[in-house]
Amino acid sequence: MSDVTRILEAAQQGDPTAADQLLPLVYEELRRLAAHKMANEAGGQTLQPTALVHEAWLRLVGNENQKWDGRAHFFAAAAEAMRRILIDRARRKRAARHGGDQQRVDIQDVDIASPDDDDQLLALSEALDKLAVQHKAEAELVKLRYFVGMPNDEAAEVLGISPRTAKYYWTHARAWLFRQMECPEE
């Protein structure tokens, strides 16, 4: 049993120090995964990997009723938390672009904005939700690979499947998501 699993079980038993013990064990891995994910984001990104990890951590441990079924469940929840943070951020930015939260700004203080892929990220999220209805394991794999940045072998280990199965799921899910994003009516 890994230290992470042992501490997660202690947290479920009500140990108040478990979260303090867990953070040092998973922080570097979460930060590395967030940095990998942020490296793939569009230019002009203001969210830093450290901020993404911190916000995900707060969401993960903020719910006192949360129960973890081991390391795999914890990292799957971390992937989902990071995905939701990025999606929420993209929606806020999109709303602002379309007239939400308007404020008067001095033209001297305006930086030229770089193009971003918020609309594509939102389309991916919608397609991923549809995929999860039909192929939950594939959707979880996509979250770990795309939103957390885990390589295939690590994602397979977290999900408890073979790397070969993970490769098959990844290939199928990518094709399915591509079709869904190209023709969302289908």
C-alpha cells in the first residue's frame, strides 16, 4: 500500500492531520502535471501551474465529506478538478469577451490580447461529457492525459488498466471527440 493510499484512508477515518501529510506527497506530482498541461495551453495564459494546483487542492480537500478510494481515485478527482478550473476560467473569459463584466478602461493600460482556444476548450468539455455517458473509462483517460498531462503509462496505472488498453481507449476517444466536435449534432 502506497503512502498516499494509507494517508487517504487515514483521512477517511477522520484523522485531522491527514491532509497536511498528503500535500507534500502529491504536491510535486500535481505541480509537474499542471505544468505539463499549462505548457500545452494557448499563449498569453495568465494562470500559472502553481495556481492551478493550489485551486485544485482547495477543491479536493475543501469538501470534508469527500471519500477517496485510493490513489487512482484521488488523481482522477485531481484531473477532474483541474479540468473544471480550466473550463470555468474559459467560460468567464468568453462571457467577458461577449459583453459580460464590462468596465471603462484607459486605452494606455490595454495590452494586446493574444488569440486563445477557449471556444475549443469549451467544445471539448461538452464533447467529453457526452463521451462519459457512453464510455466512462475512456473519458477518465482523456481527463488524465489532456487536463493533467499524464503520459499513457501513468494514466493506465491510475485507472488500473493495461497500457495497451489505455492506448486503445486514447485512440478511440480522440477519434470520437474529434467527430463530435466537428459535427456536434450527431
